[in-house]
Amino acid sequence: QVHLVESGGGLVQAGGSLRLSCAASGIFISLKVVGWYRQAPGKQRELVATLTSGGSANYADSVKGRFSISRDNAKNTMFLQMSSLKPEDTAVYYCKIFSGDYWGQGTQVTVSS
């Protein structure tokens, strides 16, 4: 059974940083395309970043230059490093493994102005 468990969310002031983690079990993420989504109140869930098995990363225009997606295959964990956070980054953040459509439970990120 596949489980994705996120951590690292919280409350941060604008301009601050957070690092989200997503630990996987029941599946090896090293050969998978993985990604992060977010959903703000009253808005649709949006794709934030993706990372291929080959290490190619793509980002939404709104986070380019501020967010960085990565993975640690030995720990079977993916990360989202978020810097220069803005109030509009406030959302619940979800990790995803695209093959099999597996999702984490979400972690709240709140950026105060």
C-alpha cells in the first residue's frame, strides 16, 4: 500500500522560507515523475512543480526562481524548498506521484504579510 506523508508546513512571514517534505512508503520514487500541487481557499488545485526521474524540473511561472523541487532517493523522500514566500503562496500543499496518481494528505502553508 502506498503512503505519502507530508511535513514542514506552517506559518511564516512574507519573505521567509519553508521546506516541505514528502516521505513515501510502499513505492520507490526514484524512477517516478513526482510533483507538488497547492490549493488556496476558494481556488482550484494548481500544479507548482514537477521533477522527472532524470532530474528535470519544471515550475509554475508564479514560483519560478523562488521554489525548488528535489528528491533524496536513499530516503525515498521528495522536497519543496520555498523561499521569498509571499502571502499569495498561502495554500494547502500536496505531493503527488504521477504514476498511479498517488497523493499526500496535504500540509498547510500560511504566509503572513
